[in-house]
Amino acid sequence: MQSQDDYSAITDNLNNWNDRADVHAHGGYGNLSEFAQNPEAITTTVKHDLAVLKPFLPANSVKNKRLLHLQCHIGDDTLSWARLGAKDVYGLDFSPTALKYARNLAKQAKTPITYVEGDARFAAAAMPEKLGQFDLIVTSAGTITWLPDLKSWANSIARLLAVGGTFMIRDSHPILFALDNAGLEIIQDYFSGTEVTYQSDASYTPNSAGKIKHQTNHNWAHDFAEIINSLIAAGLTIKQVGEEKVTDWKALPSLIYSKEDEGWVLPPDSPQFPLEFSVVAQKLS
């Protein structure tokens, strides 16, 4: 059960992400109509996710695998998984505004995807009864820092994952939470339990300044020990942990875009540290 403080913080974040969904659907994520009409279009985020997952997939493919995408936002990544051949695809997000756009995108693309409104920590409870379990559960690119704790999150994933199924998270590295904007000085606690509240009228997309009405954001630190141990405690087996020099978004002002890597990297003359992490886990019994 979440505390009153957590409930209030999640409500702030929900209002903020409803605003962000409007911004992202109207140019922030590019031309979504073009994306919907191009059956070959796959987001860069999903390309990176698939690279992590491939070694754990038969024939390196998600084809015919039941897939759940947690914290799916406006659905461009979820649609990408369906285009890669996943079947009976579900997306879950706590923002009704985001899901409105996700459903519209799937409709434009003439691709059957089921979207469910719910908190990722309690995804199992939000899913329809008699749904069955998933072969793959994925979440990536800016997700768990919006969750106060990971115990319920991991337990929910384990409940929804079929025996033999695979879970993958790829997200901002925990060290980023502790760094200043230049990425060169630790200015706040790294360890789990740290909460940061801030105000911003912008999202992470270009030309979004001044477009966010609900400006209060709450983020929570999750160190590597919490991330990995929460999955183990839920009964999953860790198969791989990765740390990467490339991130999908400009997480620090100093980052530069690399066409070769299709992502943002630290300048070559800067100290190098991981910008992203990934974990692959499986439910073996």
C-alpha cells in the first residue's frame, strides 16, 4: 500500500505526464501520422531494446511472442514491438491522455494493440482477468525513476511473466541521478530512498519550454542493488547486466549526438561513465 505522500507525488507526476503527452503527440515525437502510415518504421528506442534482448530470443526475434510494454506512454515504441512481430501486444501506462494518443496511433496504423491504464507497480492488478501471462515484458528509456519503490513493481512483473519468459529493462544509469547537469560532480545521494522534487515548464523534447502547465515533478533514486535484488526477490533469474555509453535522450546538457550510435554520448574529451544500464531476467519456474 502506498503512503499518502507517495499518492500525492504520483498525482503530481500524473498531471505532469498528461501535459507531456499533449506536447509529445503534437510534434514533440515528430510526425506521428507519418510514423503510423509507414509499416517499416521502428523507433530508435526499440532498436536499442531489441539489441539487448536478441541473445535471449529464439532466432533473435520477438515474432509470435506475447508482449507487455510497461510505462508505454503514447505508444510509438509499443507499435514498434508489434511491427517486429510480437503478438497479442499490450501497453500499460498511468496517463489516460497518453493512452488516448497511443490508441489513436494504433488505429491509424491498423495494428491491434490493447492499452490498459494503471500504475506499473501494480500492473498485474490492472490487467484484465483471465488474461494469461506474457512471454516478454519490456520497459525502457526513462521509467523507474518515476516509481517510489520497486518491490511491488518486480513482484507484478514476476506474476505477469510466463515460465520461461523474459523481462528486460533499459534505462538511465543510476549514477545520473546523483550528478549535476554537467555530469562532473555528485551533488545528491545515489542510494535508493532519495527523492527529488523540482519544477519545470518543459519536457525533454525540443521546443517544449513553457508548454507544461503542471510543473511539479517527483523522481526517486534506485541504485543497482535495489534494481537487481528486487527482481531476484520476486523470483526472477538475472541473465545479463549491461552498462552503456549511449543514451536515447539528452540526459545531460554536455551530451552530443552520435549518428553512428543513434543516441547521445559524452564528448570525447570528457571523463567517460555509463549513461544507461540494462538488465535481462527470466522466470525459470
